[in-house]
Amino acid sequence: MAEKTNQQAYPMAPATKQPRSDEESATLTSEELCRRKRIKLAIYIAAFAVFQTIVIWVFVLIVMRVKTPKVRLGTDVTFQNFSAGTQASPSFDLSFTTQVRVKSTNFGPYKFDSTIATFMYQGVTVGRVTIPKGKAGIQSTKKVGVTVNVNSNALPSTTNLGSELGAGVLTLNSHAKLSGKVELMFVMKKRKSAEMNCTMTIDLSAKAVQSIIC
């Protein structure tokens, strides 16, 4: 009987990890690409949302904010008739052309209705002129030419016109109130009133306007 040989038992080597197949690698790569695309898309969406929020706030705070238009007399005054009395016989009768300037300070035009501008001496109305309806463009000035006639016929004898004429000056105040609408983006309309309050000082010796303060 053949002699059985003693065989020494050795522990089995651990099974090595099976390499991924090409199909599994392709699947993982595709999933990774999709995940990266989703992350990029989420970043783009968040950035766009922030940008839109900023644009909306800028639009609301700057563009949609309706400010009151400005109205004032122009400094270019030309006298057509100039008659002024003396301290002993105080009177005046003046006729001049000037401009009423209506400025729209908004991102939209200002359409205003016709109104009356009054000229006063010490609170007494000495002349009136009509400002016709018009439109001031977007952040621009509408210049309306007017011819003004003022005289002292309505003044009471208690005014100190004589002393002022003796000093060689004549001070007139002008007032007007425009009513109209500001149009924004050609859709939104908001009613706004603009007032003009100006003081005109006339140099009698030079027969010219010395200053206009509005």
C-alpha cells in the first residue's frame, strides 16, 4: 500500500478585488457628469435670481421713484416796453419776454396742463400770463416762451413803491402751479404738481434784470 504523503496546508490567498468592467466605469462617469451639471445649473439659477433681485430693487428705488418736476423762470429776459416813474410819481408799466422752464427729473416725460402764472408786487397781483399745456421729456427741460405785461394800476397808494423806485430797483414775485402726470415706462402714470416761486429784481437805470431767484 502506497504511503500517503503528508501535505502541508497553506492558508488560501485572499481573493483579489475584481476590476470594474468598462460598462460600470462608463455608468459611474455618466453619473458624475450629471451631478456636476446639476451643480452648475443650480449655481447659474442662484446667480440669476440674485441678479434679478438687484435689478428689481434698482428699478424700484431709482427708476420707479417719482420726483416732483421743477419749474422756474428763465434768466433770458428781453424788455419790449419799459416805463417807470419817479419817487414823487411812482408807477411802472413793463412788457417783457422770457421763458418758463419745466424740467422733468424722472425717467419718464411730464405732461402738464395749461395754467396761469401771476406776477405780484408786495402781494398784489400786477400781471398774469398763460402757460400753455406741454410735455417735458425724460430728464429734460421744456422751455415755454411767454410775454408778460405788468403795471402798477392795481397797487394801493400805501405801498412803498416810491421809495423803491428812488433806490433804482423794482422787485416782482412770480408764482405758478402746474398740474400734470409723470409717465413711467409708458405704462404707469402718477399725478404730480409742480410750483414756481421766483423773485425778480429789475435794475431801473440799466433797464435790465439784475437777478432772478427761484
